[in-house]
Amino acid sequence: STGDNGSGGGRSGALAPPPITEELQKIDVNPPKGTRDFPPEEMRLRTWLFHSFREVSRLFGFEEVDFPVLESEALYIRKAGEEIRDQLYCFEDRGNRRVALRPELTPSLARLVIQKGKSVSLPLKWFAVGQCWRYERMTRGRRREHYQWNMDIIGVPEVTAEAELISSIVTFFKRVGITASDVGFKVSSRKVLQEVLRCYSVPESLFSKVCIIIDKIGKIPVDEIKKDLKSAGVSEEAVDELLQVLSIKSLTKLEEILGGAGEAVADLKQLFSLAEKFGYAEWIEFDASIVRGLAYYTGIVFEGFDREGKLRAICGGGRYDRLLSTFGGDDLPACGFGFGDAVIVELLKDRGLLPELSLQVENIVCALDVDLQGAAARVASILREKSQTVDLVLESKPLKWVFKRAARINAHRLILVGNSEWQRGMVVVKILSSGEQYEVKLDELV
Ligand SMILES: Nc1ccc(Br)nc1
């Protein structure tokens, strides 16, 4: 730089270096705790993953939507004791408003559906890929942000909607090389819980809270589950029966216990029948203990899991027919899922399925003389107007440096702009893989 060094004298004055003040101390160049940078290599993988999410969503006729990362805290104030509430990344803004970094996308979607009201025709099939946040004490060293792929169907009460959503996730798995021997879906319905609780006259008001406690099965000791259920107001007898029913892994057994007249069994039988028709029956299994950890689910719930049991749930979702009315809107039947960007990458790594993604540039263009930099820029523009990717060498560099850069960016060909050729309206093309070299007229360069 030719500017002065901030000490009042120009470069010509031999002055002592400026005093080190706090402004000049090096900042922490790492991203905030629990967050990630995406340098080129990581960004290529993320772009590939999100492109796969979007491709599948489009295959199923869904439309992309998005919402602010910052939402009113009120969207997430639910009293069922969810982890997502305990870890809300919330604060008061300069206008004294209680706001939060969204921990999930579904409440934003519900808000937009209410806002759109009658101006949109049902069913809505919307998808989003968005960053979601939680504020977790870093003691556990877990991340505070991840990207979630969501697909939601609004306005379809039938189980065909849930079957369609599971089909979309199976389609994604197949497209990235994951098979039914790698992952499966555990499927149940919260109506199982509802029907058992009704048998023991447990008030409906306890339903969401009981679901959140039940979701901890396998994560905390069963005695704690029992204690939490009893302190929530569930009788000892109901707790024992509940845990008994939740251990059922067979739909036939469930029907023996609950009878065939209830909605839970009917919904689940229809879902498994549809899975046969869709062709993904081998991917799903009934597991009564699946309730998912979000308070608003009301029916079918499902989660994707790795069959080796090494990873956390890959994705999860279900029906949430009562969410809109909790925001003061008119209820609409709704179901959807969330699919995070972290566990899937661990699974792909484990299975050796990460794609080879390297930077690819078709052309590297270089002036052989500093006076030809403008000519080289002209060549680059001509190629770019023909949708050719071009890395233009922007400074005077030795050819050795140019060849090294060409190799690093995987350039297909090197375009050299030299004096003698340029005088004849020509440039030199070198195919880097074969070494073949030839002259070509500028206006014939393709
Ligand atoms: N809900 C949520 C948000 C952020 C992360 Br990381 N995990 C879960």
C-alpha cells in the first residue's frame, strides 16, 4: 500500500511503529462458539446436499419458501417442557421486543399460512432449507446452529400426506446412495398415547407434556420417566400401562390391545398399506415408543434412524393438526418433517458415500505480456458470454505459476494471449490433459 501507516508521517518518514492499542490486537478469527464457517470445500458439500434436498422437493411438486431467521419469541413459547424451548436463542431487541433465532421452521410456516389465509388454495406443498438455532450451554460441545430441510403439506387430513412425505425422504436417501439396509423409519401415532390416556381419564391438557416426557425414553432412566409422568399427574396404574403399550413393536399386537375401532390403528394400517403401494415398505417399521419431542404433533409421527445405531435421529416429522389455532388462526390439517444437515453428513461419511466435489473451471486465461492484460480480459469476456467458466489471471505471473494454478483449479484448457498471435487476431489454446496446443481465431473460440 502507498498510504501512510497511520502514525501521522508518510512512508518516507522513518517513524517508530504505532503503539499497540486494543484496536490493533488480532480478533478471534474463529466463528462464534457452536457455529461453522463454510470455506470452499465445505461449501461445495453443503451446496451439493441442499441441491439434493431441492431436487427431491421439486420432484414432489413442492414450492420453496423461506422466513426470517429472527422471529418473535412468542412463536416458540409452549408450556410442554420441550428441549427446544429450554434452548431458545432469544433476546430483547433495541425496540424492547422479545425475539428469537428460529429453532425450527414449522412455526414460521404456520405463521405464513395464517397470514396468507384464503389467498392461497389448498393443499399447500411447501419446502424450505433454513438455518436454525439453539442456545445450549457449550459444556456438551454441541453445535448451536444447523440447516434444516423441511417439507410440509397443509390442508390434507388423510394419511396419504404422511405417506407422501416419507416417500420424499426415501427418494432423497436413494438418490444419495443410502439403502433400506442403511437406514429405516420408526413410525407410530400420538393417537396411541391419546387412546391409552383416555382409558385412564388422564386430562387432554396433559397430553403434550406427557408426549415430551415419553420422548425421553431411551435417553434418561425409565424410573425418571415414571417419576416425571406421575408428577405431571398421570396415575401409577396409567404409567405402567402406558409404558407397556409403548414397548409394542407390532401393529397386530397394538390392535389386540387397543382394539381395531380406534383412529390410531386405522391410521397406521393405512400408512403401512400405502408404504407397500409406494414401494418403500422395507424402509418402515412400527414402534409405539416413537412420539417425537415437539409438543404440537397430534397424529402419525416418524423418525429416520441409522440401523447401526451409532447416530442420532437423521430426520423426524409428523402430523400437527392443531398448531395454527395455537397462533390464533383457524386450524388446518398439516404434516411435515425436519431433516438436519449434520447427521446425514456423518452417515454419508460412514458409508463412504460422500461425493467427490472439486472446483472445475473450463478455462484459465493469461496474458503473456503486461500490455496484453486488456486483451486477456476481452478473451475472458467473450468466453463468459458463451457461458464458459473462466479464471482470468489478473496480474503478471511466470508461466510456472500459471500452470500450477491451472492444476489447482482443475482447468480444462489454458488460453494464452501473446503479442505475435494477437497481432493476427489469434490466441493459443493448450488442452491441459493432453498437452495438445493450437492457435485459434478469437471469433472462433468456443
Ligand atoms: N433445533 C435445533 C437448532 C439447532 C441445532 Br444445532 N439443533 C437443533
